Amino acid sequence: RLMARGLRALLLALGALGAWLGGPAAAAVAEEERCTVERRADLTYAEFMQQYAFLRPVILQGLTDNSRFRALCSRERLLASFGDNVVRLSTANTYSYRKVDLPFQEYVEQLLHPQDPASLGNDTLYFFGDNNFTEWASLFRHYSPPPFRLLGTTPAYSFGIAGAGSGVPFHWHGPGFSEVIYGRKRWFLYPPEKAPEFHPNKTTLAWLQDTYPALTSSERPLECTIRAGEVLYFPDRWWHATLNLDTSVFISTFLG
């Protein structure tokens, strides 16, 4: 039974390349609908501060309109505008700082393939977090971040594009928002006092296949799939891991 559940999770993660690549789904596998994070539309700033800012994650809907930014983030437009730019890739390892530089077009054309479930974190490269804001300024100025702020913090953007089955294993840092522009991204979150069990050089996909199926209901994280146009807020020091269900374009606003 556990093997069957693990296989289903694996198929789920590799189920589609997504609309950003412009191709058909790789497999007709239904998305897991389980969601234990609240979704809120028309949330006021006062409600955000009182109910979520320092307490728990929340998925925000309808706060901003980033349709213009989404149009600029299509595969064709990004390659036309930034294809020759050198981007810095990171490894999918919780405690690794290895970086690899290569042209953005080469990354899109050669590395945006579905994640190999047997690969280790050190072998998995993805584009997220290391942006040259001077070169990418013409794109970022069209992004409308969530309007909520925490006193004493300054927002900083991290832009990312990653293939199906890729993601960041469990880690923690300061609070922030993450918006999906294309694709779907699944999140797994634990409060600061509840450190998850994971291998630092195994990917989120491997954790979902090997560890997640054996967790009891009390051991499971908060989890949900964030879709295009939705924004997840995560509080300070919350453990979180991500898994891109499709080839995904996303942008985070870190409150540092």
C-alpha cells in the first residue's frame, strides 16, 4: 500500500510539463486536491496581521492583477528578451551553496525537463533566487507584489523557472510571499517548533516518494497546491519544501 501511494505521488509530480512549454500533458494523472492551508479572498490588512502574519500560512486570492507580467513571462517573450543573459543556477540541496552559470536559453532548452526521481539534490540545478536586477529590471517593474507588509521589513524579489518534479527541499528563513505565474507548485509547511524528517541531499520528489507516505496524520505538514495567480504567505522561520507539478514560472517576495 505504501509503495502504491509513493508511486502515485511520483506520477503526480511528473504528470505534466505545463502550459508554459506549450505542449500536451506528459501523463493524464489527476492532481492531488488535498489542501490544509486556508484560501482567503478579499482579506484586509488588519485581518492578515491579526490572523496570519505571525501565526500560520495563508493562500491569498485576488489581491493583485499580474496579467501583464504573466504575458511577459511566456516562454517566447522571455527567450526573446533574456535568452542571451547568463543566469545563475542553484542546487536542490538544503545545505548546498553550489552555483552554476549558463545562458538562459541553454537552461530553458536543455535543463527544463521532468525531474529524474533518482537524482540527488547536488545533481539538480534550477533557476531561482540569483537574479541580476539590472538586466531583468524591464521585467520586474511590471510585477505587482502583494500589498501587505510587515513593520521593519524591506521586500526583495526572487524570480524562478523550474521543471516538473523539481523543487526546494525543506529549509527555513524569514517571512515572505510566493506567487505562481505559470504552472502549479505544491507546498509542504511545518511550524518552527516541528522540524521535519528529511535527508539534506534528497530532493522534495524523493521525500514525497519515500518519507511522506509513512507519515501519520499528526506528522504530516500543512500542504496545498498553489495555482497561477495565487499567492502563498509563509511566516518567519516556518519550515517549507516545494514541488513543481508542472514546468513553472514563479516569483517570491521575501520580507527581510
